[in-house]
Amino acid sequence: MFACIFVPNFPVAAVFRAEPELRARAVAIFEGKPPLEKVFAVNQGAARMGITPGMTKAQAELCSGLTLRPRSLLQESAAHAALLDCAQSFSPCVEDAAVDTALVDLEGMESLLGTLPEIARGIFRVAADLGLDVNVAVASNPDASVLAARGLSGVTVVSPGKEGESLGSLPVEVLFAERWENKESAGKRKEDEQKESARLLATLERWGIHNLRALAALPEVALSERLGQEGLRLQQLARGAASRTLVPVEAPAVFEEAIELEYPIVLLEPLAFLLNRLLEQICARLASRALNTQELRLTLELQNLTGADPQLDIFGIPSESDEGQSRRSSLAVGHSQSLPAFGAFANDRRPTTNDASQHFVSGRQNKFCRTLRLPLPMLDSKLFLKLLQLDLNAHPPGAPITKIHLAAEPARPRSAQGGLFLPPSPEPEKLELTLARIAALVGEARVGSLELLDTHRAEGFRMRQFVAAAPEASRQKSSTEERSAVAALRLFRPPLRINVTLENGEPIALVCSKKKEVQGSVLWKAGPWRGSGDWWEREAWARDEWDIALQTVDTVVLYRLVHDLLGGAWFVEGTYD
Amino acid sequence: MSSAVVSTSAAQGRPFVFDTEDVGEVCPQPSGAELFAEARPPQRVVSANFPRIFKDARLAGVTPASRLAVCPAPEMVSSGIAEMDALTGGLPRGCLTEICGPASSGRTTLLLAALAAATRRGEFCAVVDASDALDPQSVAAAGVELDRLLWVRCGEESHHAEHRLEQLLRVADLLLESGGFGLIALDLADLPTQTARRIPLTTWFRFRRAVEHTPTVLLAVERQSIAGSCSSLLIKLGLRKLSASENRVSELQEDSQIAPTHAQLLTGLEITAELVRSRLERKPVRSAEITFTSKTAWAG
């Protein structure tokens, strides 16, 4: 048995999937280059108002209460991908019959998923969860199921052997389905097909053949003499007797959602609302294929700043008082946290953090890209939204947004063996959100775990992303021995510059202007211990280290002094504590 | 016998349970709730001495000893230093421990030893560094597993101590809320005391409540005790002497160099630790002091 999932009025359905609030309104989709834009598809509400495909956009705009939307191939692509995801969640054998039609082979699925009506209703529910309003039909051959899905709304199950009876009342137009392809790519082929279909339809109309029952009842020989093999093929379809094998396709694992905005948005709140919708759709599609994600890519198309309205400020926002701007969490007003400045002995940035904003001009477009890399595969739309919000707060795009594109890299769900006696560890989802919040407070490069570099240079380490990986049992067993306490050093960052009194080249007293408590006479000293390196690099270093005991006001403190041999200055690097 | 019942009886002037006055036989022994909730006369079954308090309605609100909630002692984990474990029994989970002392008193040494012990147990640890003073080389030398340590570096060069403190408190709140860490350390050692004292006691109380009933050890490293009664353990450290090569420099004074400076090598510190306060035992704590030695990484 085969199931057909058909999306009626596909371009309109793709728009409704992105903007569900438009379902109750009259909507018309237009395409083409201005000023020759024409209406491409309409919903029932717009049809009742007299809007028809082929009408110019200017004519359609005269109707009040009509919502116009440009045709978005990206939205249609996402809707088509969602359709295939829905189909693949029920069977691995899926044929991509058309952009609005998917065929599913249900062989052997009844023992897993239930009876055929239950499977059909399940498909309907999953498609609804993915934002698609579909017709589902189950029949004994693929073509019969396609005709039933196109002609009958809702869920239909055609009993084997009764295809002709079930399809008989359908109009002959259902045999000539409209193909929602891009006119530019289809080209002349679509025009020829449309002409041939129109010719056949006109012939059948002239003969008084209005439904499939009448077509099925025609004599085969006479039909073939007048309409040729195409006529016979149509008759077989009308009888529900055509048989063919499914051509299964492996649906590409592309999980992208996009939305084009009617007007640019500048605030974080409406952007978060739209991001939430896109994230929910992506997560639903991933869940239908039992996948998680480990990387999210957000691309925002920004309003072209060169043609900015003089009444607006540089970011395209209506001029208003500074007070109003500071109150709003505006994307375009400078709320970004500047990246920490790195000194001469800077730590390298973590290799797997979000990429820096990429502003590039492509023609008249500005694009702003952010990539969110997760330590583990996850599937929580609320968590993703929170992380994106924190990231955008720290790195605002700087201009109004006209289009949002979100893509997720699929990954297998993580599997972890739990245990009663394992030590406590943070939950990955909670930890990721906590780390993002901490990074928003202290800076991205100032939170993470340590990685020592292979160098003798001071501050020879870098920060990397902290991942709470599952503990390894073998590592736990080998590291139970206790070690003796190691005297630790507390560093001053940056090192404190001091004035040193020398005697025979050895420090005997020091004064620090920046920190009053670091001053006094040296009671004991050890050194110098010389170190140098990177003499072949531009940033060569050479220094002498001293360990000293300094008598302060009320106590004795052990310090490490550093004498920079290249610059000549003396510093207090840290305290032994 | 429960001290609650005994003390209540004593306070009210009524006879104790152990009074020899015979009030009859009772069987089966009624529950504490029945005894005190309903003032009904006892039933004669088995010989036992029970006072006339059965009939006293004034004890209706008293919770019997058998119904008192037993607060289990917190689990103690190793601090990484055997002498410290002998002094305090270890570090308590679900409690706030303060480590205080002046500079060069061994606070960071003890902190790193605790971190090393925790990471060896397979736990994840976090250090909220108010002054960005942690030395990665010392951390590695102490045996801390670096990939299990989360380091949060508060403030930057130009930020004032108050800003660093604010960041530390907010980060601590986030980490305690997140949970799952075996040890969370708040390093306030380099903050001026007057700045650290600005942390209100309500904040410490909130931290203590957040970590209660969790397996997290909350450690605060500071110059002086600032958490008051919110901390369950207060340890005070001090430098006793430093070890240099084979010479022990016991009295640091001028001209105490015995050998040339290039022949001297700092090999360790002798630290004194005093258990100032412990709320983990019922008996009042006697001030106990121990000494432990820390070696420098190059001492071997």
C-alpha cells in the first residue's frame, strides 16, 4: 500500500507555514521583477475577493483587506523539506514526486505503526505539527493515491480493488496537476506540457467527459485512436489501475528555515519571536527524523545603509531621544560588548566559540552571520532561543533586519550510559545556558577551561570551551593517589611595576606606586633565575626571576620579582600563597 | 531519651519520664502522637513507669522525640591535604567553608589541593576568580585536571574592585543555580577587606541555601572571615616558616641570608591552619591548630 501526502496550493501553504497568523486572511502571492509583478497564487479568501492568478500586483493592491506576499523560494524549499521529513518519519522508502507531493511505501509498516487509517491520521498529525495543511490518501498503487490526495481533502483510505469507484467522482482536471516550479528554470518544457494538457482537457470537455468515471468507461481502442498512448495512460489512471514502482530518494539532510520581513525590524523582541518560530520548526523537523543538532547558523540580511532615510539615524532607526534609545533593547543601538583587548602575552581565543560578526556587502545586501556551536548534540528550541538572544545582545547586527535565515547542522543524538555511582556533573543544556550568561557578564574569552601551551613564556596558556564530558571510569581508578600540597603562586594581571633598590645587583627594597601594601625591605631572596625565548620571533622575551620575602606592615609576604632584561623594568609578578 | 521532651518537662516543672511514680501498665505502647495529641488515660497492660503527663493537655503541641527530624551530618570529602582532613574531617558537601588568612598564608595552596582532590574524584569544579589571579602553571602542578575546571575571570584591568565583586556574586548565583559542580570556589583573596565586607549577609545566606542538600562544596577564599554564621567551617591559615634549599629560615630578619642568593632555592612553605569554627559538631569546637608543609613545584 502507498500513501500520498499532498499540499494543496503549495506556494500559499509555504507562506502560511512561515506566518501562521495569515491563515485567516485573504492572501495573494506575487512574483516577477518590478514593475511587472503578477499574482502567482491566491488562497480562498483572496479568490472570493476576485483576485486571480495573472493579475498584476498593482491591480491586486487596489483591494483592501488583501495581504500581499512575494514568492519566497527559500520558504517553499523549507516547506518541501518539511514534507519529506514528515514522509520519512513513517517509512524509509519515500518518493519525491513533486514539490507539493510525497509518496510513501507503507509495505510492512502496519505491524509497526498500526492500521492504514491510523497511519494516515498519524501522517496528517505530523504534517500539521510541521506547519503543513495536507491531504493524505492511501491506496494500493502510487498513482491512485496521488489522484485521491489531489481530489479529496483530508484523510482518505481507498480499499484495494475499489480504486475506480473511489476516484470516479473526481473531475478530469485532477489528472493534469499544476506544477509549482520556477518558470525560469522550467522554461519551454513547462510551456509545452501546459499546452498539451490544455489540448487534452479541451478534447475531453468537448466529448462531455467531466469526471474520471466517464473517462474510465470509454472504449480503449477508440480512445487510443483519437488521443494516442497519452489517452490510454490517462484512462488507466482514471481506473486506478496504473501500476509502477516507487523511485525512492534519500531526502537531503538540510534543515533550513527562512522568513522575509514585510518591513525591517530593529528590536530584539520581535526578532526573538520570529527566531522562536523558526527554531520550533527546525526542531520539529529534526525530531521527526530522530536527529539533534550541534551547530546553528543564523544569517540576517540587513537593510542597505547607503540609501538610508535622512530622517533616520545611521542604523535606519527613527530618530528619538537618547533616553528612549537607552531604554529599548535595540539591536542597532550600540549595546554590543567590545571584545576584550589582549596584551602582549595574550591568551589565544577559544577555537570553538561563535564566529565573529561577518559583515560583507554583496551587491546591495549586507549580511550578518552568527554561528552557534554546541558542545554536544541537543534539541531544545527554548535553549537555542536563549543562547541566540544572549549572543545577539552581545553582538548586535547594527542595522535593521529585512530577512532571517536559520540553518541547523544535523547530528546523531548523544547517548550516555548513566550510573548510580557516578560523580555529579552539570546537565549539558543547563551548563551551556549558564556559560552563555556568564560570558555575557565577564566576556567570552574570560570563561572556560585552561589549556597550557608548549612554551616557557609567561602566561603560556589559552582558554578553551568548557565541556562537561562524561567521566571515564579508567581515569577515575588511576587517579586516586594523593599528592603533597604544592605551593601556589597568585599572579598580578598585569604585573605590578615597582621601583627597586639594588645592592650589588640584588634587590634590597622595593616600592610599588600602584599597590601601597607591596613595599618594604627584602628579608630574604633567592635568584636570579634567568629565562628567555622566542628570540627568533618578533616578540622575544628575556627575564630574571627572584623569589623574595618582603617585610610589610604587619606580616611577611613572599613575592616573585621579575626583571625584564629587554626593557629594564622591574615587576612583581605574583605572590606565593 | 529525647532532649526536647526532657527539656520541655524540666521547663514546665512537670515530672520527667524517668520518675518512679507508678501510673499503671500500658500495652501496646502508644505512639508519641497519641500520647501528646490526645490526653487520654493510659491502659493497664504491662508494667511500666509513666508519669501523669499523659493527661496534660498543655503538652498537646509538643513534638515527640520520635517525630523530630533528624538532620544528617553532611558528607565530608577530602581537602587534598591529609593534615587538614585530620583537623576538620574534610570539606563538607552542601555547606559553605571559609578559608581566610593574609597573603602568603597558604590559602591558594589549600584551594588548589581541594580542586585537585575533587577533579581526581571525577567531579567538575568551578573557580570564580575576582582578581584574575589564578596561575595556570600552579594549577597544573597541583594535579588539577584542567578539563574539569571551569575558570571564570572577573573584571579587567580597568575595572574597580566593586565591579569585580558584583560580577563574582552574579556568576556565583548562576553557577549555584546551574548545579552539578562538585566544588565551587569564590576567590576573594586579593579584594580589599572593606570591599569584601560589603557583601551582605543575606547574600551569603542565599548561597548557603542554594548549596544546601546538594553535593556541592562551596568554598570562599578571603583575607578575613566575612560570611559570619553562614559558614559551617572557618579555617584560618598563617605562614609559619619558609623552606629554602636545605636551610630552614625560621626567623626572617635582616641579614638572614646564609648562602649566596643564587644558591638559595625556595622549596616550600610551612603553613599553620586553625579551625576557628565548625558548625558540623554538636560539641563546641576547641580551637585546633595543625601545621602542614607545601612544596614548590620544582622542589620535587
